[in-house]
Amino acid sequence: MVLEICPVCGCKQINPERIVNGYQLKRCVSCNMVFVSPRPSPIDIENLYTNRENFDEIISVYERIAVLKIFEYQECLEKISQVLPGKGKLLDFACGAGYFFEQAQNAGWEAHGSELGEWAKAACDARNVSNIHIGSLDELNFPEEYFDVIYAAQVFEHLREPRNELQKLSKILRSGGLLYADVPNYHTLPMIFGRDKFTWNEPPQHINYFSPNNFSKMISAVGFSIELITTSGGLNWENLLGRRVKSDILNAYDNENININNIDKDNIYQEKLCGRKESILSMTKKIIKKIIVDPIFYKKLGLGINLSVLARKQ
Ligand SMILES: [Zn+2]
């Protein structure tokens, strides 16, 4: 019999939550963490991320996504700089094809990336991006207190032992250094009402389903003080009815014709900088978002589909 404990708080009282893609999800009675139980083995998880036979395919998916996310990366770097002035050493933990830390390098950081599979090195080498490290944190053995910033975007939902990995990250971050981490949020209305289709959130890739309370609790428990916690995105009628429409990112995953070379980057940037053409409807939506949705639903009630935290090591 496998001893089941909550990967966040260690509580042994666990109740069944739901079954997704043939995997049992359970909920911790103490902190409400939802997670796949029994846990996949370390070998199963390692195989998911290291056994990529077709490097070109995965590299091209990341390339298509990067085109759409470059502004987000730059905004995130600005947010980090506002809280931690000066540009020091940054680690992009589980960096994928390395587009975030490449942006950080361009902005003047000594930025590094770590990833499990060799395909990530091939992706970085193809763009002449240096400081890509392949291996687990144990294998890479970075010096203690080396980094000023650790960036872990969409990572903790994949990890077998999220709290232990966070502890290892904390060791290589200097005192006063910053952690930026984001995960998909389980505390959303479609999830609560069982309407969510788990698009992009399915096991075995995702095995941890955090909510604002237990995500911040896990981060505080290993010695961080939370500077900012917020959620964003997803509060629209398609999601509420459980008919999640495809996001740009999902489209990028599925549509091989989206290519970094034939996408009209200038147009995307122009729209981001100047906004789309305003109609009365779009302006009304923007005002409602600013005065109701952002402050109440996303920040206060924490119901957005993306959950992000900025925390400082004490
Ligand atoms: Zn728990």
C-alpha cells in the first residue's frame, strides 16, 4: 500500500476529487491541494521530458509560442526590475527552448536556463544562446546563494515533489533574492463546478493543481515572503460553460503554419503597443475589466486561470 501524503503540506488525510484522463485526482483535507494520486514514478516523469526523439517538432512548437509570448516575457522582466533594481544573475528553471532567459540576456542580465532534455540545448545552440544547462537541480549543482532571481513559469504543476524542488531552488538563491513562479490556477469557476475540460492541464503532464492559498503557503513555508500574488485571464462565458475556446497559444501548438518567419511580428507588436481599433463594445469591456474583473475577480477572489507569485527569500 502506497502512503499517500499531500505534496504541499504533508497531510495524510486525502479525499478523492475526480478522475481525469484515467488518473485519480485527490484533495488534501488540510490545505485543499489537488494532485494526482498515486504519484507517477520518477522514471515515468523523467521519460516524459527527456525522451524526445524528434527535436525539430518540439523546437518548432516552442518557437511558435515564443512569438506570441515575447511581450509577456518583457513585461515580467520589467516587473522583476521594479522590485529588484539592478540586473544580476537570473535562472530560468525548466526554461523550455530558452526564449525567456534569452530576453533577459538581451536586457542585460547574466541569465541562465535549465532544462531536462537535450532538445533544449539544440534549440538554444541554433539561436546562439549561451548558458543553457541540461539536467536536474541535483545534477547541475549550482553554487549556494548564486542567483539574484529565479524564474519558474508553468513548472510546479509538473513536479513530483514540488515543495522539495522549491527548497533546492531557495538554496541557490541569495538572501533577499526574488522568486517569480506561475502555475495554472485550480481555483476557477469551471474547475469548481466540474465544467472544465482540463485542456492543457491533463495528467500525466500536470500532476499538481494549485490554488492561491496553497501555492502561497508552500512558497512561504520554505522561507519566502510573498510580495505579490495575483491571478489573470479566463473569466469569459466560453470558460464558464466549459467550452474553453482555443487560445493563441493552443492554436500555436496545433497549427504548424504559424511560423516565426511568416508571422507578421510587426503587426502583433503594433497591436500590443497601440491597442486594437476601439469599438464602443471593446471600450466598455476594457472598463469593466479594469474596475470589476481585475481587482475583484482576479486579484481579490483569485479566480483567473493563471496564478502568479513574486516572493522574496528572507
Ligand atoms: Zn495539503
